[in-house]
Amino acid sequence: MTTLVNKSLYIRRAISSDKERLIELINAAYRVEDFFKYDDRVNEGEVEGYLNQGLFFVGEDDAAVKACIHLEINANRAYFGLLSVDPSSQGKGWGKRMMEYVETEALKHGCAYMDIQIVNVRPELPVYYGKYGYVAGAISAFPKRSKIPCHFVQMSKKLSV
């Protein structure tokens, strides 16, 4: 099912044939993190796993896939990750629209809360997500080898109808 969000943005479930574009999109969007990490954000096997687990959505216009986001539902809580916007399309509201879309999806599945994880060495992230009601909480270890010390910060938001 494809949902028209506005006259130029469509959001739909990602499918297997999107895999290569998703790998390119996510890794391009996460290049900003190269200062602290060694590897690409995702590889083919990881994207394949995300396609088979939870709900993976792409945002596209008439020309191409511009954004993606992965959603997992767990009882009354949901988690989104891999929010990625093509670098040439950043700053145009794609990220906000993708977040709003998965928050609506989570509500449809009976979730009361949305969780995300951000890395602490990107100070712009708490500010960005804070604008949309996300509040910082617990911290956890960063699971991969990194160039500098870092950790994850969980942020959560109470969803409302």
C-alpha cells in the first residue's frame, strides 16, 4: 500500500527490490558519522534482515527514493531506527514526515510510546528529536568498535491520538 503524504511524497513498505537503494541511501545519510565509526552504517545482510523484521518504509517522490525508516512494534512500545534522508534532500521535511508516519503506524498497532537510540557524540540529535517531543533517558554501550569513546542514548516519546 502506498500512502500519499503530500503532493510530492509517497510512503510505502520497502520491498526486496529496494535493497540496493536502501543500502546506498542509509550509508550516504550516515556519512556524517564517519568521524567516530569505522564501517558503513549497514551492509547487504543487515538490510535484508531489516526487510524481514518489523516494518521498513521508504519515502519517494516521482523521481526516486528519498528517505527510509525502520519500525519495530513490541507490545505497547514501538522503536524506530535508520531514519535516513538522501543528503541532497535533507532540510526539506522528509525526516519529519517519515517520523510522523511511523508514529501513526505505531498508534494503529496499539503502541503508547515510541523509542529511538541516538549516539551521544552527535549533539544535534537530541535537539532535533527534542523538537518533536522525544526526551533523553537511559544510556547503553555502543556495540561496534569506534574511533572515539561513545555510547547510545535512548530517547522516548508518549504517543497521542
